[in-house]
Amino acid sequence: MTLLHINNPPEVWVENWESVIALYKDDQQLYFLRSEYISEANLYFKLNEEKSAAFYHALELIRGREDLITFAWLWKCLLYEENSPTDAYDVASWPIPEVAMGAMAQMFPLIIAVSNLPWLRENYKMRGITESILFDTLSDIGIIMEESRKRTGVWGIENFLLEWLKNHFQGGLFRIGRLQYMPKKFDQHISVYRHMNTRMVIALEGECQLTGNFFEGFPITPLGRVLSKTVKLSLAEWEAVLIKGDFMLDVHIPRGGKLEYDLLDESYRSAMAIYPKLFPKQQFKGFICHTWMFDPLLQKILPEDSNLVKFQRDFYLYRIVDDDSVFETVFISKPKDLHTLPEETSLQRAIKRHVLSGKQMSSAAGFLLFDDFYSGPTYYQKKQGEVQSLLKICE
């Protein structure tokens, strides 16, 4: 650490140092630091010449110093060795070798991220997952490198993106068609119920609370507004269809390509067919997603036939959060002077007009239950009025 000019290394490095060094047996374990490894891996990543050159340059720097080689082995073991509790690590805060690698320092976490490809290929083969899904999933590498370079001016990734790429290389995330999916336990403090006869769906704020023969709570409209009056749902008429602890597919929207509605539908259908085979012991209830694309205000500032609006309207929105994540995705960053925001696309122009009027952008979370998927587009939001009228019905 002294040689690398890294002061106050994370405690997890100190605690695991001896066990990590004990895992090293021979140079074959350093396969991921060879240029040949990246050349073979690039059959999956499909990086252009400039991005590949950044990998080769960074690898040459690492191979030229024993301290960097040891440092790379430490990171790889902590992230990918069996029984390593990586979820407990604050990888985003780990210091990178900036003094030793200079402008190439951000390539260091990326080299570690992609080091698990041999295991990943075997994992896909063992689970019967097609290579086409592997190719699609790993196409994120080039996309993420581009995003990071726009923010920082150099090739590589920021550490918080290493947290994200672990999902790809540990077999936790798959891109199926236009969308990415991750299995996730539903951990939100809402519960969702369906009327046994009308099939109407309603979300209540808070976890299941039984009062006599009733579920009771504050209803949430499909556009994410929590109503101020509680309702009581009879156990004889309503059933719980989504509660805390249920398994869902967490949806992520990778960059690259248009968000065409037909492609979304195709991706959902494929995911619903594939995931029960990949995880036969888990019963998935539906899709969940939290994104700036679910800001309800987008329905007002974008055209009715916008693919983004149609994507949003298929979900029941249950939580709205004020944040600026839209700027990172649509504009790369949020400038101090909002008048300088670019206006290259219709989406950029619409959002810029909106924020310049003094209004706040938001993100939102929503769900789409498998049982409601075939009920047609905008199923939940078409029933917006029904949810609000439920207050009177249940009085």
C-alpha cells in the first residue's frame, strides 16, 4: 500500500490479506492480466480498437509492477473467490492506484470486473443459457465505458460501476432482448391486493395489516399518489398478490437502441418463459422497476405515442422520489446553469423546458404482475378512477 501511495486501506483488505495471499499458487491464476485473455474476451465484449487499446495499455502497466500485480490479485479474490461476502463490501469506496497508473487508473476496476469471464461461461453452459444471452448481457461493457468516459474524460469505470458489473459476471443479471433482469426479493413497505371477482388491483402503503377480517391501509393510486384516507379490504373479497419477501424480476434499461414498445413486450414474454427454468425453486410474481422514466410528469410533457410513456403506463407506480437521476442519463450530468443543457433530442428539449419553468423531475418505482401482463397495455392506469372511488365503496 505504501508503494502504491494508498493511505488508510479499507479494513476488509487488512482482514483478508493473509488468506488472499495463501490462495495464490502459481502464475496460471493471473490469466486475467494477460493481453491474450482480453483478446479472447473481446469476442464477447465487441470493443472497438480504442477501447481495446486502453485495456492492453493498462494491463502492460500492471504487469510491469509486482505491487500492482499483487493489488489486482487482492481485488479479484475479494470480489470473485467462492464464499467471498462481496455484498458486504463497500467497493465503491475502495481506493484505486492513481499514482501508479495515472490516466489509466480507472481501467483497474474494469480489469477486475471482467476477470470472472471463464467462470461465467461455464455457469451459462451448466444452466443451459444460450450464448446469445451472454453476448447481449456483456454488450454492457462498451456502453458503460462510453458513459464513464463522458463523465471523467478517461477510459475505464468509476468504482460504483464495479458494483454494477459484478451482477453481470456473477450470473445475477441477464439481458434478454431489450431489457436486463435481476431476481430480487420484494423489499418495499407496500402490499398489493386483487379483488377476486373484478380482478381490480390496489396497492396499500405499509406491510399487510390485518384488522379483524380486513386488510387496512392507505391506498396508492396507479400513478403513485398516496391517498389520505384508509380503506378496509374484506378478506372474503380480496387476496394478497404481492407482499414483502416475494420474488420479482428487477427490470433495468440498458443504453443503446431505441426503447421500442414491441421490443419491450417481446423481452417481457421471453423473461417470463426463461426465469422459471433458471430458478425453479423461486416463484416470481412479476416485474419491478425504479427509474426516472417512470416520472408521471413525462406523461404530460411527452407525446401520447411516446415509447417511454407507453413503457411507464404498463406499470402500477407506487412510490415517487424527487431526484436528479434523469440528468445523468439524458444529459450525462446536471450543469449549474440549466440554460446550458443540450437540446439535441425531443426528450432533452421537453425536459429542459420543464426544469427551466422551475419544476422538479422525479423518479418512481412500479410493478407489473405476471397475472396482469395479458390484460393489455396500461391495465393499471386505466383503472385510476376505480382506485380513487374505492374510498367511497369501502366506507
